[in-house]
Amino acid sequence: MVRNSTAALILTLTSAALAGCSSFQPVTSGTEDPCATLQNIVADYPTGFADFRGGSSNFNSVTIYRAKEHLIKGHCEIWAWGNGDSAYTCTVSAPDKEVAETMHARAASELSECLGPDWQAEKGVRERDGKPAGERIQFTSGEAKAPAVALHRVEDHRRHSVYLYIGTGARSPQQTD
């Protein structure tokens, strides 16, 4: 069972992002109760996040929908592939590695708290071309229809970001190539 908490899932990222660089926009949640929103998004996974789909952009193999509710305000969308698979994703840039590490650690802790004890966490290192490229934590549940919930800290040369993924574990990025 997901813990329904008024504690902000992503709101604590605001101070971390602002501490790193004043040119980055504040990172806030787009919902008053991020834990409840996370619970609703996870529950809507079997429908391809139909209740959360806004306007769309169509491409050859994927349709990208603007999310109606944002765990991270202004940074979330839903990807729907032609095979019926969908993922709810949010990506936030960080000004440097230290801020990205802080954002990732806080968000991982809050995700774990919101998802509750029925979800198991697996931590790992992201790699690109055989070299470390950040870290990841993936939460899975024993429920057959539950998605994987993954949080990644991505390092790509001098760029740093934190990426939230809710979708099938088979498509959840384990590492980048």
C-alpha cells in the first residue's frame, strides 16, 4: 500500500536546485499531495496512464502526451509506443553533479517512503560506453499489474539530470548506451 503523506515527494528538490545555480528554475511538485498522485499514477498504469494524458505529439513509433498531473511541475510526460506500452516520465536538469546527487538521494528516499514496504528497491550504477554514467534505483512490487518505478541520476559529460520513470520493468532504462 502506498503511504498517503502530505510530505512533498519532489518539493525538497527545490532548495537543492537553487543552491547549485540561480539560473535554474525552481523544481516543485505540480500537485498538492505528491504521494497520492504517485499512487494514482501507479494505479493507472494498466490503462496506459489514460487519466493523466493531455495533449499529444505523434511520431513514427511513439506518441508523447503532456501529463495532466505533474510529480515535478512542468517536467513530466507520458510516452505511448505502438505496441500498447506506456511510461510516465519526468526529467529535471541539474547545474552540477553535487546538486544532481542531492536531488537523486532525496527523491529516492521520498519515493521509498511513498511507495511503502511492499516495494523492493534495487540500486545500481548506470554505464555509458563501459564507463560510469550515474546511478539508478528501481522499485518493484509483487503485484502482477504494477509498473516499475525507477529514479536515475544521469551524467552525460558535463550535463547532469535526474530522471523518474514509471512503466514496464522491461523498458525501464538500466543503463544508457
